[in-house]
Amino acid sequence: CLFRLCLWAMVDAEAEEDLAVAQEAEAGREFHFCPIRGLPILHGQRVRTLPGFHLLSLDAGKEALARGSYVAFGTQFPCQNLEYLHPDDKVFICPEDHKAFLNQMSMQYHRYIRHELEERKAERKRLRARAVERKARSEAHAAAQVQQRQQPRVQPRQQQQQQQQQCSFYNTGMQQTSHRSRGNDCSNGRNACHYIGHAIPAAAGLTFAAAS
């Protein structure tokens, strides 16, 4: 009896280990949910849409093919044909765009080409744009510094030009006033000569008449 109890205990332990191992599904054998119906898809009723490459249940796939399109993951996709999967086919789902592939290598290649490589290209593009922006800022800063250095040299030249213009205006004004003063002096002299030429003979005549 003791031997039988020990044997039954060993069998129960092995059965529990088998159940624990069976809970961990093999890669590609997992159960998937239909993105349209929201229900688990049976292995014998799996279809893959073309060209969307999404895994749908048989009923949802037929409806999508009849309509020509379907809405899944918040986006509308065209449906031109269906690929019926065998119950033993393994399915690997891309975590980025939820597309289904029949082997892991194809899924990894798809992820590299459509997502990782695109991300790297986008990152390089952003880095180039940042480099161009930094270069433009540095050039603008250098140009501003050069302009600030040249401003003190330009201002004295402008001041000198203004002073020269003021001096030329002043000199021309002085010349005009000197010519006017000379003209006034000449006219005064002429008037004086005219007065002397007429006044002196008249005074002499008066004095001569008084003496006689």
C-alpha cells in the first residue's frame, strides 16, 4: 500500500508538471483575438487579409472581403483577398502594426525594414535638421557680432561727415555775409562821396556870399 501511495504521488506530480508546461504555449501557437469581433480565433478558422496581412476570424474575413474593406485597430484597410491558414500554421504578429506572418524570420525582417530602419532614417533626418539649425544660429550670431564691432567705426565717420557739412554750411554763410557787408560798405562810401561832392561846394558858396 505504501508503495502504491508513493507511485500515485509521483504520477500526480508529473501530471502537474505537464499541466504547468502546457500552459506555456509554443511561439506561434498562441491564441489570438479577432480585431473586428473581439473574440478568440479558432486555429481552424483563421484567415489573413490581403494586402493588409491582418489575422481575422473566418466570418469577419468573409464580411471584409464582401465589403472590400474593414476597420481594425482604429484604421480602415482594403481587403482584396483572403488567405486561409492551416490549423498547424504558426502565426507571428508584429507588435507595431499587428500584421501576421507565418514564420518569425519574416516578421523580424518586416519589423527591421518597416519600423526600425524608418526610425533610424527619421532620427538621422532630425539630427541633420538640428545641425543645420545650429549652423544657421551660429552664423547669425557671428554676423551680429561683426555688425556690432563695425558700428563704432561707422559712427565716427558719420559724425565727421556731419561736422564737415556743418562747417561747409557755416563757411558759405560767412562768405555770403562778408560779401553783403562789403557791398554795404561800398554803397556807404559812394553815398559819402556824393554827399561830400555836393555839400562842400554848397557850403563854400554860402560862405562866399556872406563875406561879400
